[in-house]
Amino acid sequence: MAALNMGSMNYAIYSKKAKQFYHDFVFQNPFKDIQFFLERMNEVGTIAEMEVFDNGHINNAMPFIDMGIVKKPFVFSFVMGVLGGIAPTTKNIVHQAESVPDGSHWQVIGIGRRQWALLAAAITMNGHIRAGLEDNFYLPNGNMATSNGELIKAAADMVKMLGREPATITEARQMLDI
């Protein structure tokens, strides 16, 4: 499995305090590049984890599904909380989950401190989640994490607290047919 961004977008980090952008560029992902990477992934048997930063990116996957370049199981990651992408709200998770093709696997990747509320919403909607230092440095209680493992433990504890069980490696492979 490998991540593949499913569309172009403005991508920025903005400081309200300083009233300025610290990070400001455009992710350029034209359809020809997405298709190139999907075809290379297919050649080596890699499942595309389609990262969608906005709802339109879900729609960008549809021509590739229609052409048979993206094959089942469809795997979508809703990356939420990046300036330039979809706002990090439960309402937007619901909208995105309703927008993916039936039978798709989807997960929420919350960027920043809103991550834990987003992950809780995804868990209660029978979605999947991702946690880790790539996305967020803080534990649910607001303390800075000392390791990636600490964030993963907090995520697993949340899954259990909300009445679900984290998938084992074998179960995850079965879900993804790998």
C-alpha cells in the first residue's frame, strides 16, 4: 500500500498570531500524474491509499475507477485540517463518507489538535483512523507526545473506549485482501 494524493490544492500554514503564512505552496497533482502513479502501483501490486484533502478529490478517483486503474478494495484517507483542504468537522466526515463508492474502506487523518475529535467521530461511524507524529504532536489531554507509540496507544485506547477493537495485522490484511 502506498499513499497517493488525488488532486491539486493550495497548501499552507497560517499564523493568526503573526498574521502571516509560514508555508505556502501548491500541490500539483494533474490527472496524468495520478494515472502514471496508479499504473506503476498496479504493475508492482501496490494498493493506492487515495489521500483526499477535499471532497472533490474523491470525485477525482471516479474516472480511474471507471477505467479499471483503481481496483477494489478502494481505500480513501480523508486528510482533514490542512489549510487549503476540507475543514476538520464531523459534518465534513459524514459528507465524505457518503461520497465514497459503496464498499470502500475509509479512514480519517486529522491534522493538528482537532485530530482526536475527528478520530472519535470516524470510530463511531465505523470508519478507520490514523494517528501518529506525522499528523499531530499532542495527546488527547493536550500534553505533547513523547513518541509515536504514545499516540498509537492513545488511539487504540480510544477505539476500545468507543466499543470497537483495533484490527490485528491479519485482520487488516483480510480487509484489504492482501
